[in-house]
Amino acid sequence: MSKLLEKVAWINLLNDFYGQLLTRRQQDFMELYYGQNLSLGEIAGEFKVTRQAVHDTLKRAEQLLNEYESKLGLVEKFNNERNKLAAAALLLDEYSSACKDDRVLRARQILTEILDMVNK
């Protein structure tokens, strides 16, 4: 994955967790820029502000999102839990191939449902 795509994915994840803590304007700009892929100029035209104002607002919002994560660590905790669930699912896959216990198969099904929900 390219650096730009990694950054966009990271910002979107931060925004999912902490976006409600931003101002309404910051939320709007983030949604239009990262969610709908509008350019700075398009956003500026829609809000009747300069491109520089849009840029500054986006940079400030990104900074705030990163600060929230460094203080609260919710995204890191989420990623750790998701990785643990995936590891547990793999272990159940290995065990279930040698064992035909319905409880193991049901546990794997539950983990799959949780992982599907978390990965949306």
C-alpha cells in the first residue's frame, strides 16, 4: 500500500473513532476531503472560503485526531483486539480440522461474525 493510501486509511480510522470531537466545520471538511475525495478548491468553493483555509482546517483536524489517539489510544486497542480475535480464529481453524466437536465449530462461527462486524 502506498504511503498516501496508508495515510488516508489511518486518518479515516482516526476520524471513525474521534471525529465527533471535531468542530462541525472540521467534520464537514474531513468528510468532503477524505470521504468524498473532493479537492481543496471544490471544498473552498462550496463553503466560500480560500483553499488555504480548507487546508489549514484539515491540517488542524488531522493534528487533533492524532493527539486524541496519542492520549486515548483507542485505535491501537481496537487493532490489538482485532488481531487477537483473528489469531483465535486461526487456532480454532487448526483445531476444528482435527476435531468434529460442534462447540468448536460454533465458536469459530461466532468469531467469524465478530470479525466481519469489526472489519466493516
